Amino acid sequence: MARAPGNGSRLVTLSSDLGAAYAAQMKAILVRTLSAGRIVDLAHDLPAHAIGEAAFVVRAMARGFPPGTVHVVVVDPGVGGRRVPLVVDCSDGSRLVGPDNGVLYPLAEELGLRRAFQIEPTRLGGPPRVGTTFDGRDVFAPAAARLARGAAPSSLGPPVAPRRYSIPVPEPRHGGARGVVVHVDRFGNVVTNIPTAWIPPHCKELEATVGSARTRRVRWVTSYEELGPGRLGAIGSSFGLVEFARANGRAADRWDARVGGRVGLRWGATRRVG
């Protein structure tokens, strides 16, 4: 009896800014040789072309998957240009596939970056690329399928040094902190890179500045309900980071917040960051 497709294969996750229609074309490549149950869509509504924001979100989503997973990330504004297609071999056995533009690097560091290899499309077999604008379908999905079936990363091309990208690091200050906006979610919540754990116990209010907007005093709460309808405040997000939120509304619009915008917090001169 023939073995069912995908038996014994690695799990494959897909993340992109492509939307559902283009993502479906990538999945069509994968399900030719892997069972559909081995393919997990993480997100296909990542902000278009936003490499840094995607790197932050993908790291948060993908690091919880089992060791040995193949993670495909397609946020690729340089498709068809000088950037190379990449596979990263991680120390936990995971493989990362995507463009060498920095989007893979934070997750690679999290999982233990060992080596990286340039993917040479001629080594993938199958039909040739169709144009130069959809490497997600024509290069990354076929590469992921081969890796999921047990191919070594080194079999896909020569070793390369991957492009580095680091998610910005917050700065603790006496009685406060400085950081940046790293993500604006679909609800308009504004996620900063400042750890929730830095907020002192029993804090009830923060002085907050986002971008060039005036400083506001906002409540520090433990639930959106606690804010009250339409009220702007701050809360500990599911990322473990300080988030600005507006109950039943979009804090990003109220504050005109954008990814990369500077954030300042103060919670009192007598408090110190732990």
C-alpha cells in the first residue's frame, strides 16, 4: 500500500502579508506532497512590506511550535531583486524559510541560529519560476516541502551569512522608560517594546508620550472593561509588553501611533525599574 502523503513529515507554518488568495497558491504547492494537516496558517494579514513589525509578530507566534517545525515567512518587498532566498538551520531542529531581508533573524536567534544557506531555485525540481514576483509560491513553498520531507538545508544551496535585524530594545530610566511602538494590531491596540514587568506594583496611572503627540496621563488597568467605553489607557498585553488601548475603539487612531514611533513612560520619580 502506498504511504499517505505527509506521513512522517515535519510541521510547516505559513506567515505572510499576501492575503488569503496568494497564500492559497503557496498551500497548493505544499499539499501536493504533504498532508493538509501538517500545514498551519499563522497569519496572512501581516502589514504589507513591514519587515520589522512582521519579525516581531512572527517571533511571538512561531516560537511556541514544536522543535523541528519548518516556518515559512513571506514579507518580501525586495522580491526579484538583490536579496536572496534563504533557509536557516536552527539548533532546536527548526528550519526557517523566507527572504534574506531580516524578517527571519529574530526568530532564528530565539530558536538558536546555527547556519544559513541561499536557496538555489534550480535545486528544487518541479516547474520553473513564473516571473519574478511570487517567490512565496515558486521558491519558498517548494523549498519548505523538501525540508519537511527531510532534505538537509545544505542541499538547497551554498552557505551565506544572513542579514541581521534586531527588534528595538527599550531603555529603563529613573521613574520611567523609553521605547518604541513595535506593533499595531487589527483592533488598533498599540504595542510597545517596554516590558509589562517594568511597571511598578500598585501603579494606577502613567504619563505617556507616543510619537510627537502631547503627553497624556492614562490609567494603568488590568482589563479593557476597566477602561470604560471609549476611554484611552494602558494595559499589559499578551506579548508581555505595555500596550495602549481604547475600549471599544482604536487607540492607534486616537494617538496617531505608528510602528517605530518613540514612546516615553513615567510612573513617578520615586519608583525604579526592576
